[in-house]
Amino acid sequence: MRKKQCKLGVLAVLLFAEYGFAQSKDSLSKETSIKEVVVVAFGKQKKEEITGSVQSLKAKDLSNLQNGNILQGIGGKVAGVQVISSGQPGSQPTIRMRGIGSINASSDPLIVLDGIPYSGNLNSIAASDIESISFLEDASSNALYGSRGANGVIIVNTKRGKTKGLHIEADVRTGVNFRSIEDYSVYTSPQDYYTAYYNRARIGEVARLQQPGAIPSAASPHAAGLAALSKLGYNVYNTPFNQLITKDGQFNPDAQLLYQDNWKKLLFKPALRREATVGISANGDQVKSYTSLNYLDDKGYLISSGFERFGIRSNLDYSITSKLKLTTALSYTYSKQDFGESGGFSNPFQFARNISPFYPVFLRDNNYQQLYDTNGNALYDYGDGQGPNGATRSYAVFENPVGNLQKDKSQTTSNITNINLGLNYEIIKGLDFTYNFGAYLENVTNLQFGNTEGGTSSSVGGTISKGSIFKYTLNHQQLLTYQKKLGNHSFNILVGHELNKIKNEGFSGSKQQLLLPNSLSFDNAVKITDLSGNGYEYAVEGYFSRLLYNYDGKYFFNANVRRDGSSVFSPESRWGNFYGLGVAWNVAKENFLKDNALINSLKLKASYGQQGNDNILLDGTNRDYYAYQDIYGINNFGDDKPVLSLKKQGNKDLKWETSKNLNAGVEISLLKNRITLNADYFERKVSDMIYTLPLPPSNAGSYVKYGNIGDMTNRGVQANINVDVLRTDDFQWNIYANATHYKNTITRLPAEQRNTGLVSGLFILAEGGDRYTYYLKEFAGVNPNNGDALWYRTVINPTTQKEEKTITNNYKEATDYNTGKSAIPKVYGGFGTDVTYKRLNLSVNFAYQFGGYGYDDIYRSLFHSDTYASNYSTDLDKTWTPENPGAALPRVDLTSTNQNGNSTLYLIKSDYISLQDVTLSYQLPDDFAGQAGLSGLKVYLTGNNLYLWSKRKGYDPRTSLTGVSDSYKYSTLSSVSLGFKLTF
């Protein structure tokens, strides 16, 4: 019966689609599709002429995204592109294009803004200012950017004046931000926690007494449980600890709760989001201009966190003469980012999850009455003995994020000016010279303030840390372009030179002992604890050329070459040669397909090229600008005499990581361009990867040295499909989907590690494996007699001299294994639909990934066996107890600290489907808008990051590239807003 229903459903869809095709109006011609122009390296090309893999998002695709950084919102929208985001408003996401570009160098793509490489954060640019974003994924598309394009290129073009006359567009939206997903399920009632903690001690005593020669620690396991309770300090019931749990293990029904504070409700609250933009386009015969103002106040759902931005932009195109043209793109942005992410016990996300539900937020007296200061403000309990009856916490003493977030500050303020100038002169017809100049200036101030009233900072009288960074980037481009058409032959030749320089200078200082409790002035503190300053300079210079050839609109050829020199490497190995080649065949223009009613366009394409990577990372985040030089630290060991210590040993033989990219694909449009399908096979071989070299034991970890040690390959396929199911005058229905699959393989390691591999945290780098293959102890189950966790151990059989697997309950003896399971998903992508009926439009977009594994370290930590009174997972009822000997999870007590050690037990499928964004809009009738003096008025309701389907409540695979859950990370943020778009 089920198969019959399925067949009927498919038939109905086919009939519906056929009816739609038969009844629809052809509003998108074949010619329109062919002439679509896409932004590429150093210019634009018709879509049909592109030989590589280039995808683009237009302004209409971006207009409804509600992110301080536009790249946070593109997840699932572009094949081959992974987006790993944080919920912190304005944060920079991690972007990966077609896999992993390196192990120890950066895998981040290059950002190009209005033709100039951009060294800033895209949170300085409003989405309303962006005309298009192009993603250059293969070598023929991005090799012209040489050493910086190895991991892909993202080209962002801002809006410019177009249509003649004066045009004004205003967009105003107001909404609410809230936490996207629920946190892990932990105990929320003191009764449940006290019972669980009692049982941890009771069960531990039962298990301990099974050991030979064990001596009871109490009169009975019940007594041991009550004794452990009494050490918790805070009792929120009117019944003594030794009477809270009855002998049969039940909570005393007569115990009455005296007080309870809810940490999560006080830390995480829905917050207001406001955004307003105005764009003015004024265009004449000689001058075209676009000017905009934008303001964003994006408050985080974590109290005292958020992102505020004000920006102004002026883009100008001026035809000085018929041959000489000037273009400018000037912008200034002020932004302020208040952070909620911090390390240690003070991090509000891990604190709210781990703090036990009986610990109070607010300070109370011995009668459990809440206390206030002389101004009527609530006082906070820091667990340091000032609370009722002098109780102290055994967890996170001196910390209280509810109080600290309202009194402390963690803030970054930025002032960014970006100037792009272009001068184009037509020397003769077809021969142009262009000079582009770009200047990026950034002044950043970082502030950390710790209050005098509570928390660890109060023990030193309050703290102030300030840092100031001034950074500028200068870019010069000289481009000579020649275009010529001879019959059916078309040529476009580019010769260019580029020089890019970056200089960064910064200082920071820290002081303690504040005089005034609320003053943020450095002079308010008297004790200097740190004062430092540093800077760097970086330059890359390139000479390049490109040939574009087109025969009769059927055959296309692309060849480009670039020679780059980078200041990162020594003069002997500074220069590298990079190239890209591409061919394409527009099959649909051949006579045998020219008038085909089914196939409107069909293009076959292939490309190959080589690029380099000089973006070496010192510690996973900070870039090494002096790879070939020794780096020393200056230390003071207490006698105020400077002492040099080697931090990193330079390597003059270090050279570029090299990336060789192959791409082959097909692009096809069917049924009057209602169905379009693009599919690519890609292969990316990375050689001479940079990684830490093995050093002699005498080094003892005091310094590192980098070398070119290995090779890696990414092979995969990606595809996207777009279908106009219906297209009539009143009704249009479009559906789309994209998918990417790739396999990452390490193909070469140094001889010393070839057999053993390189262990990197929870992962192992081994030939034949991938970058994120888990290396863990293998969980072997639970001993039903005492609840011990069991793991596998490999030993040598003394008789056969062969390896055998045995089982042990000693965590230290257990063997670490290459699990063969990877954090890299088998497939990822997105899908969605767009429906328009007359003036009403609904768009829905999803993102997904399947086939990978995550390591849920947060979940693991919620099964801790220690005396810290932190919270537990509610899955504690699935752990071993004498009453539940067949449990799947091991015993959790107060002393067996290795019971929840890292192992395969905490691997989890990282599959997910995410409802990324939904927008419902209505374009009001023109006569109604006209009565208000407008040429157009649209009302819309939009929401982002609205729902997640994943394996476990609390675990969000979208926030980690490695699959490892991070207890300190700002959980994903959701937004819902009501907006009005007005045109004049």
C-alpha cells in the first residue's frame, strides 16, 4: 500500500509540473541567460565564456539575511562552500571552499572587495550595500590572485549607480534575537541534583567495596551518600542534608524549597535587533553615483553582548572624457562589538550549563533573604563564603557571569576607512590601461574591564586591559587590457602588476587596583601588570597575464600565469610561479543542437592550474610573517634584566605550499531554461605542506620549527540544480538544491612518521587517512558487575607473537586507535524554494550535511566523576547502578575520574538539516504607495536560523569544522524581524 501511495505522489508531481510548464509564460529567454554577466578576477565575463567554476549570489539573494557579517548567512546557498558560524553578533565565520587547503597554514579564502584584496572583516559592510558576491573555486578562475587564491576567492562587489535619474531606497527592520537551539538536557531542580549527587557517592561506595581488601568509608552506602551531600555547602531546603534522602533512596517529601535562582533565564534573554539603511543613486550622462548610510544595532541574546555599526559609502563613476574614466569606492565604518565568549569558568555558556541548580545567583543572608547595596542594586553570590551560613562553592568559586557581564566589559571598537580608486584610459580602440589603488585603514581598540565588587578581578582591586592596533594595507594595480575581434575570433589579453603591502602596529597594557569602581580610564588604576607592543610588515608582489579566447561563441580558452614574491619566505625561495588553464565548449551552439527544443544550453568545461599558499599559522590563529627568521621572546625572570628565549626557529629552506587544481564540469539548461543543472568534478593536490618538524629531545617544547613535510589531496564532486516548476503571469514557483561531496586524503608524511602517523589532539594524520580522522581509545562496554568502563587494549600474545585485542578497565593501559571515522561529512549543501503569487512572495532555504562524525566533548563532560558540584546530563539515568546493571553507560561516581575519559563512546553522527531562513513579503499596489509619495512599498517578515534537526539536543554540528563541541562557544543565534522597504 505504501509503494502505491508513493507512485501516486510522484505521478501527481509530474502531472502538476507538466501542467505548469504547459500553461506558463516564457519570461526568461535563452538569450537573457546567455548574456548574464559574472564578476571574475580583474573584471567581468559573460557566464557562457567562463571555463572554470564560478558561482554568484545577487543582491536579491542577500537582501533578507540578518547577519552583522554577510558571510554568516550564506550557509547552504553555494555548492562547495562550508560556513562555520558563531552566534556572537558580527563575528567572522570560518569559510572552507572545496575542502581543506592545509594542515598548518591557513585554509581561508581570499576576500576581494571592489577589485582590491581586502584584509578586514566583512562585518564592516552592510548587506544592503552589496551588489553581488562571486565564489571562484578553481585554478583557472582564481590563479590570477596567485599566492593568495589557493583556498578560493570570494569577490564582493558593492552597488554603483545605474539607471539615469535620482533613485532612493530605504529599508527599515526591527526584530528580536534569541537562542537558536536548546542547550543540553541537565538537571534543573535542586531535588533532582541532590538525589543524583547522593547516588554518585552511594554507587561509588558499592563499587569500591567489591574490590579485595576494601574498608567501608561509612556505616553504609546510604550513609556515604549523605556524607557527600553535607559537603556541598549550600542547602536550599528547610531540611538538613542528612535527612534529605531517605534510606530507600527517595527525596524527603517533607523538604520545602527555600529559594532557587535560574541562571539561564538571567543570562540568556531575547534581545532587540534594529537595522536601517538608505541608498541614493543619482545618475547623469557623465556621472553615476551611489551613496548609502546604514545603521545596525544587533544585540545578542546573551546579556551585554552585541554588535553595533554605523557606515557611510560613496561610489562614483565619472566619465572625464570619452576615453578617460574615474571610479571611486569610499567608505567609513564605525563598529562596536561586545563579546560574551570568554575562556575558563567565567564563560557564561559553559557556566550556565555546568552550574548546579542549587547554587544561587544573588547573595542572601543566613535567613535566605536577598541582599542589596545602598543604591538598591542586587548583590551577587560568588561562592566565596559571603553567602548564607558562610557556604562556599566547590565549583567556579569567585565567578558569577550574571553579575560580571553587567559590570565587566569585553569590547572591541573599530574605525575602518576603505578607499578604492580606479583610473581607466582608452589608449586606442580595444586597448585600455587601468590603474587601481586601494587603501585600507583600520584602528581597533580592545578593552577588558574587571570590576572591583566581585569575581576574580575584585581580589586585585579591579583590572583594566587596553590594546590599540593600527593597520593599513596599500594595494597598487597596473592593468593593460587589449580586446580584438577578427571574424569569429575574439581575443582578450591582460597584462598586469600588483603590489600589496600591509603594516600593523599595536600595543597593549594591563593595570590593577582601581580607585573609582566604574571608571574605564587607564589612569584610574595604579599598578601596571603588563605593557607590551609589537608589529609586523608584509608584502607580496606579482606580475601576471591572462588570455581569453573565444571562437564563434562555441569554443573558449583561458590561460593565465602569475609570478609572486612573498616577504614571508627567504630571498632564495621567495618567488613562485602559478598558472591556470581552462577550456569550454558551448555544445548547444552546434548545428545539431542549435534549435533543440529540449536543450537550451549545454557547456562542457575543464581547467587545471597551480597556486601557492604563504599564510602560515604559528599557533592555529596568528599568522607567521617571518617564516624564515628566528623569533625570540624577551623575558623578565624577576631581576628586571632582559633575557632572550627562542620561540620559533626560522627555516630558510621553507617554501610555498603548492596547490594543483583540476576541474571538469557540465552546465545544462532545459525546457526554455526552466531547469538548469551544473555539475563539477574537482581534484586538489596540496604538496609541500607546512607543519612542525620533529626536533631533538633537548628542545623540550621550548620552540618550534616549520618545514615542508607532506602532501594531501581533496577529490570530490559538486552539483546544483534549479527548477522553475511554474512560471505564469500571476504564479511563479522555483525550487533549487546543491550538494558537495569530497574526500580528503593525506598522501605523504615524513619518513619518521610514516608508520606511526602524527597525532594532533583527538585526530591522527596518517598516510591514506584524512585531516580529521579521530584517534581515540575504543570503548568496549560496561562491566555489569561494578559498572566499570571498559576499553580495548592491544597486546602481543607471548605464544604466537601476534597482536591481540584484550579488554581492560584501566584507562591508562587502553590503546589509542585510528578509528577510521572522520569529522568530514560525506555530503553537504542546501535546498529551498521560492514561491510568488501576484504580489506575495515566500522564500524558504535549508542547509544540511550527512555522513560525518562529531566528538561531543560537552556531553562527555556532563558525566564527570569528581567532587566538583557541577551539573550532570539527565542521561545519568542511563548509567550503571546496582539496580541497573545492564546500562549502556558506565558508572558515574565521585572518585573514578577516568570513567568518562576520551573514547569512541562520545563519537556522534554530525548529520543535520537546518532551516536557514524564511521570508514572507508583500509588495503593496502602486496606487497605494503613490498616495504616500512612494514609487514602491514592500512589507516583509523574515527569520534566520529558525530550526535545527540533529542527533542530540544541545549538539550543534554547524558551529565546528572539526566536529568537536566547544563548551565556550557562543551558541547559534536566531533572528525574526518585520521590515519595510520603500522606494522613491
